Amino acid sequence: MTLWFLSGKSDYQNRANPPLKDIVKLLYPNKSASQPQKSDNRTRFSQLLLEHGEKSLQDWAVVAKSSPVSLSSLQSPSSGPTHSIHWAQSTTNDAPKKQSSRRKKQQDTSKDASPTAHMNALPGRLHLCSRSLVFEPNSTAYPIVRCPFNKLQEEPAGRDKVVEWIAKKHIAIHSVIAPFQTVNHAVHFRIEFLHSSVDTLLQHTGELYEICQKQSHHQLAQLEATSLKVPPVMDPTMLRVREQLVTSPVPCQWMTPLQSTDGVLLVTNERFTFQSSFGTSSFWYLDQVAATARRYCGLRDCALEVYWQNGTSTLLALERRHEREQVLRHLHQVPCVTNREFVFQVLKAWQTKEISNFEYLLALNSAAGRTFHDLSRYPVFPWVLRDFTSSKLDLTNPSAYRDMTKPIGALNEERLEYFRNRMLGMHDMGEDFLYGTHYSAPGYVLYYLVRSMPEHMLCLQNGKFDAPDRMFHSIEQCYQCVLTNHADVKELIPEFYSQDFDFLINARGLQLGATQNGDHVNDVQLPTWARSARDFLRKHREALESDICTKMLPKWIDLIFGYKSRGDAAKEASNLFHHTAYLGPHDLAAMQSAKDRFQAELQATEFGIVPDMLFIGPHPAQIDKFSEECVSQDIGRTTSREDSSREAWELLDPPSSHDDRHADAVPDLVVESPEQEEIESTLSMDRNDPFGVSNEDVETLAREAQVPTPTSDDSTIHKPSPPNPIMSDVGVAITKWDMQILERRQLHNDSVSGCALLLGALENSKSVLVTTSLDGGLKVHSMLLETASMDPKDLIASTLSRFAMINRKQTSLSSGSSKLVEYRSHSTRDPLASLVLALDGSGGAVAFAGGHDDVVLAYGINSACAVASVYSHRDAVTGLDLIPRSPFDTGNTLWLETATHILISGSWDATVKVWSVAVSGGETVAVNREPLAELFDAASSIVCVAAISIPTGGILVSAGCADGSFCVWNIHSDGVQVVIHNEPAKRGSGPCSVVKWVSSGGALHMFAAFSTGKVAAYSLVEGVRLERRNAVSVGVPILSLAYADGFILVGCADGGLRLIPLRQGCYFEAKPTLWPAVNNKSSPAISNISLSYTNSASKDDEVRCVCCTGGADGSVALFELRKA
């Protein structure tokens, strides 16, 4: 699924960015800052209670019972579970007084078992996890019970609302932070569901049980990502009434150390909102965004970290890289701390001593993809000192410092010689590495942080702390270990140079055990020169900031972030690790099997990953000048083509195979030529990289872009569709489209909600542009266009996205200059959300605008005032359309005698209303106060409407909804309403942003566009039903659509305008042509389009279009399209 932007403007966009030093300070988390606001969720359950890597899938409200089972009965094949159960109530006075000695012995034994073996109708929640079943009692007096699938006697069984299983062993997890208790007694569990059937649970437990018995973790990972994953759905009630959507809901994961929560992400003009698969929600305000960073999720380059002004950050992993890039484009005005320009800035600031060594290392770690939210990519800091035995630390003595020109594994020459000999011995085996372990890995990070993050250590160690002798309990012994141990080359973490000393003291009173010599592991033993943990950190920080360290620091940076971190230079510097430490997204994509990908990602993330290489040459000293050439071009991964063009242009949802009449209507898929791919790659690079080519370059490239077609020699592959008896073989030949920008102007302070071009249609052949905006403004600008002779009654085709123009005729337009001059202006207190125009037949025009005040306003363009209004709905009017009266529309229930138009209005109140309107000379308007019809069949809030008249005297009305559904009505001339089509919403699909009716070749067709990036075409069959013809995806959310003979234009959330050719009125012909950044560089979303489509006055074979687009930032772009 793709991620898409809808119209709306964020308040943060006009603010100034904070200074660089303040941005760098955000890179170290502020632990005292308030956390994101969440829904009330009082649960003890956490993924940290599961095995490392295990996922929580679903949960249910249940009542649990348990009873111990004798081992002998388990071994007897004839003994069923009912014969070996001793329920908790059986030990009361109601039990039989006479029992055999064997039964008494069994009950005596059961008394010594855990309380989890004697639960009696205990209410709580049952969690289905990928490797276990977990029961969480509501009462905190009882421990949480985890039953691994590989410890069950057999797979769970049940019916109706009861499920049962026997666990040979289970785990009891108490509220106190301590090693988990393993209960070795066989226990029978009986779980009764309160509100659900057990069918959903049982359909998954059988497969999970079988996979866990086989210990097939890669199959388990595949199952977690497919059939077991509950598709998250955003709850629309979380949005405020006036909150405007900026993205449609997209699946993502909220990442924290060793945990990930599946859910959906939604961005509005005010907030980031995350709703988990379990219904809990969190949100953050957009005006609190301080910086962003590209991050990894495992080995996939698809995550985003957002830094907030309060010093916290959030790591969100989306499904694909291009979805992450869409979010970043919306946040382009805040700094990205993984961009190449950021590295230039922090390097310069470090050399001028504007930032400290500590801050500089934080910045380099961030630019290299390291984050505090991912233990496999935790920030790396060096061992600076080696003197941990002196009673007084002398920071001016060079001998007190570690040699930072060498990696930690090369500090001990004797051990290094062992590593080299081992590498030589493995050369014939194809292995070429010095160190089999890494200097940073999850186990090493938690080794240091066990006192501040004990729950994470228990998760990583399967419910146990490490052996006391292997725990972090002495600074001196830790350093000696990294010098001598063949399996220990770990560096430090940022906490050693911060003010947070909680990782050095056992403030929680954890029972960490005792070493072999009898010493209890409590607080970390500090060097003798440190009076306290706070004093140790202060002196350690002073050492990092000292002149001696500053001089050596560039050499260490070369080893970790520079040219000595990889390749031959790493080998020469004795800095070579196992090949899995260097794996990246491209290596993962090149692997053929899911098993190989799973194992590679698991090994890399568990045993350590080398940071991204930031410098391809020696890092300059603080006093040296630096050349930009030493900084890698690949920083930030802004030019990655990890997502193939297939994903972006894939044709979706062909007609159902069982419908033979349309099985051949699947549109052709044309593969681009290499030249076209190069052009699109360059355009994509510009949109991603704010430091790339100029805006003028984008326009030049766009004008030169060509799209291969079935009739073009540039096409590399074209597979024609099967012959269709109802279609001719004539297609639209797409050769070359040119775009020329005529005018760009910032007209409004908020998103443009409607625009319409009237060329020569007013008195004195005046041409005007009418726009409405969410800022409450309605503006009319006169346009100075040099045109050929034109009859004012001949109106050029003008099509709005969801704000449709009423007529479409053709005329000629000669080339000329354009200039917009403000002609009229009108303001309202509430946002205006929709626009449609009507001519009065005497040189005037009336603009109908729907607003958030629930009113439809009629504004006379020549009169320069409001000429009528009607209170139409109980919520915002979000869609309008007009149907002009034709000579064949005689008086009936729909067409009153005085009516000239029928007005269709749609609203957030989920209703559509039909109004009779009379527009006469002098811009006089009369609207009946009572609607002709009210339609209540829409599934959710109305986003857009469209209507068209039919020969029988009735009208067809369509309404697109916020949940992705749409509904089509046939209103007969006698007023009878019939629903002829009701397209249901798909989970997480986002709004149906545009519906548009067209008449072509005597047939009626409808286009529906969605925020998923898909456009679907439908045809009216026999006047009674709507049939889907085909669909195409442009890869980004569509917000607006305009139709002209032979093609449609769609405006997208990435600021790009895409032309999609058509054949036979509704069949998509080839890939869309893309013009990015129409309204400006880093173009805002194109919220609507108005199109004038005509033949050239000078060249009969040249097609020309005048087009206007409105942007989500309030800008308007006027340009011309030509097809030779």
C-alpha cells in the first residue's frame, strides 16, 4: 500500500528552523520530557515479556481456569485431558472425602506448584502471540502466564467459546522485575471467551504449533507478516471536526528498543496520529516537529525518525521506502539530520567549535543511520581513556588515553596476531574477516544498560539475567576484557559521556546475583579517581572534550564512519568484520529466498551492523580545511532506487475473471525505455533532494520527457491486449507532450479548494480565473490572454477535480503571454471547501461555493457580491456539481418550469441533496429552499460529488466517501431514487477523493480516484447498472482529476501532475506522463485542476491545453500543454 497526501496545510510550514546547535542537542533523548499523549491503556502485557522477536497478534477478553495434571496420565495414550484434571475447587470441602493414596499424593504435589496452576475463573485477556499463548489476569495479584507452543502437549482444541490445552511447562511472570519463573509441572488450561468465538484463535494456533515444533523461524516470520497480521484500520472518530487530512492511513510500525507495534499512521494539518492494531492511539502535534531522519528497519531502508521540540523522538517504520519519502516531502521545511548538507554543517560547526566532540559524534551517528530506538543500530562512542586504576586522573597526560588511531580489536598486539592467524586459516573456506563479533550489538548495549533497562535484558536473555561474572559490574574489568577477550571488541555508548548516571547504579534494587568470588553485583564499580557515578561521567566527558582526544578523534571517525570502515582500507587498518556486518537494503533485495533474507537480517541485527560510510577520504582535523569531496555522495540515501518502478506504476484490480465479457479489458502495461527511466530517475532525485537541480532544470526535463506507446518507436516492450469485439483497434498515439509555465502566484493563505477558468466567456470576452480556499476567500482574477477570434458563447472545456464546470465546448487559442490581475474578492469567516460555476446567458457568471458553515453561497462575478445563499446541510459542504438544463428536459418532478440548473451538494453529514436553481440575466439566482431529493445511502462523510443528465430525463449522481466507498444513484424524472451501485470501502484504503462523469461516443462513463493512487473507470450498462472496466495506479495519492477527450489529468499529493491517455472513452492506454513540482519546487499537493482543451489556431495537428492547478499551500499555477 502507498502513502498519500490530501489537501490541507500545516501550521508549522512558515516557522523558522532552530539553530544547528539546538538541532544537534535533540539527538540525545530527553528522558525527563513528557511522552506522547495516549489513550488510556492500563495493561501489564508487553512484547518484552515474550521471546526476543516474538510478535503479539490478537487478544480477547476471557475467563481462565487451570489445574495440575499428573505426568503419568500424560504418558498414557488412553487418558484424555478430562481424566487427569484436578480443578482448583476440587480441593475444597465439596471434594470426596475418600481418595486413593495415589490421588492424595498427586494433590499434595500440586499444592507446591505455582498459583498459575490453580486459577479458578480468573478474568483477564488471552493474547495470541507468534510463539506462545499468554494469559494476562486483570488482577495484578496474579502473575502473567506464558505457554510456549513448543511446550504444549498438543495443539489447543475447543469449540463454541471454550478452548483448552495442556502445557508441559509454562512461564509465570510476576509484577516485580526479576527473572521469569519456569513452572515445570504439567498444567491443563481451560479458557472461556466472553464475547467471541474460538474459531479465530484455533485457525491460527494449529499452524503456529506446527511451525514452533519444527523451530522454523523464517516460516514463522512469513506467517506473522501475512495471514496472522490483523490489517489495522484507522478510527475516523479520532479526528477533530475541522481537522484536515494530509495523508490517508498507511500501515506502519512504531519502533522502540526490542519492540514494534503494528498500526496505521495518519497525518493531518495538526497532528501525527498512530493507531495500533489493538485500538490504542497516540498523537503528536505537527508544530512540535523539530527535525527528521531517515532510518532503517532491520536491513530495509524504510523508517523515519521524527524529533520533537521537547527533546523526544519517534521511530516509525513504513512498509516501503517511497512511503517514507512521501512523509519527508511534507516535512521538507524542517531539517533532515541524515542529509549530506547536514554533515557539511556539523563538520563546519565542529571545526569552529560551535559544537562539542560529544555533539559532533551524536550528529555523525545520526547521519550514519544510528538511533537510540534500535539496539542493533545504537549510537557508537569510543573508549577514550585507558587509565582506570590511578587514584587521580591526569587529563593532560597522553598516556591516560587510549590509542584512537586503532580499532578496539587492534589495541592488544598479541590478540590481534591471533585474529590474523585465524583469518589466514579460514581463507580457503571463503571467509575473510578479523572479528566475528562487532563493536556494537544489542547484547553489548544492554550489557551496559541492564540497570536502567532490565526488562529489555530479560527479553533478550529469554527471561533471565546474564551470569553475574559476565555482567557489567566494573569499569576497569570491562576495559581489560575488551583488550584481552577474543570475543569482545565492544566500544562504548553515549551514556558514558552524558549526565544520565542511572545505568551505573542499581536504583531499582535488582537481584543480579553474586560472582564466583562472592561479590554481589549491585552498583557498577568505578575507577578510584571517581568519587561517584556523577563525578565519573563528568571526568569522562572532560576526557572526550580534551585537546588530546580532539586531535585523535578524526582517526577514530575514519575507522567507524569513514573510508577505513570498509574494503581494502579496513583490512589494512585491521578493522575488518564478518561480511554480514556490511549487509544493506540492496543485499537483502538481491537474495532469492525468504529463508536467506530472514537469516541474513537476523544475523546482522543480532551481531552488529557497520554504520553508513559518511567520509570517502581522511577526516580533516579541527584546524584543517576540508573539501566537500571527502563527504560521501550516498549520505541520506536520497537517490536510492530500492523501490522498483513496477511498484509505482503497477496496474491494479483488473475485472473479475468470472466475468468473461470484460476479461479482455485489462489495460496494457508498457515498459519504459531506458531514456525515459533516466529522465524519471532525475526528476525523482530532485523531489527527494532539496540540494539537487534547480526548479528551472525540473521544468526543462519535464518538457523534454517522452512516453513510449504502442505506436512509438521508443517503446521497448508492448504486449497488445486480446481483441475486443466491442472496441475498435484505434488507440491514442502518445508521442510528446510539452509543458510551458505561464504564471505562478500565491493567491491564498491555505489550500486552494476550487479553481475554474473562464476564457472569453464573460462580457467583453473577458477571461477570468475563479478560486476558493480553505482560508475562506473567494477570488476572481482577470487573465490577459492573446486569443483568436472567439464567440463568448463558446466556452472552452473546463473541468474541475471535484468542483466540475458545467459546459464543455471547443474554441481556438493562440499563443500569448499571461498575467493574473485581481478582479474581485470575497471573504467568509469559515473555510470554503467546494466550487462550481454557472453562466447567466448574458455575459455574467455565478460562482457557487460550499463552506464549512454548512451554507452554499452564490456569488456574482460581475456583481461583486453575494446574490443568494441556502442553508443546505448540517455539516461542511465538501462537494458541489451543476447540471445545466438541455432543450430536451421538459417540466417534470426534477425540472421545474423556471429551473435552469440542478445543483448537487454533498456534506460531511453523509448526505447528498439535489436542488432546483434558476440563473438568469444580471446574475440573478433563485434557489428553492426545499431540496428536490435527499440521498442517505452513503457509508460515511461525503468527500466529492458528480452528476450528469441521462436521455430518459433523469440524472445520475455519484458521491465519494471518506472511507473509500462511493455510491451511485439514478434519480428518475418522476423523483424515484434508485441506488444502482454501492462500492464498499476497503480496509485502510483512504478516501475516494474524486468522482467524475463523462459522456463519450454516446456512452456514459465514470472515473473514481482514490488516495491510494488508483483511478478506476466504470461504464453505465443498459441504463441500470455500473460496470467496472479497468483501473490504473499512479503510485501516489490522487487528489484531483480533470477530463478531456482522449486523456485525463490527475493532480497528486507529491505535487506532480500526471497525464493518463484513454481509448474508447474509458480504457487506460499507457503509463502516465509525469510533470513534477508544477506549483513550485518541493511542490505542495495539487488539490484541484481546471482544464481548457483545444486545437491550435495555427496548426491543425497540434493539441493545446490551458490548465490551472491549485495547491495545498494556496498557490496557483497556470500553464499550457501541447501535443504535437
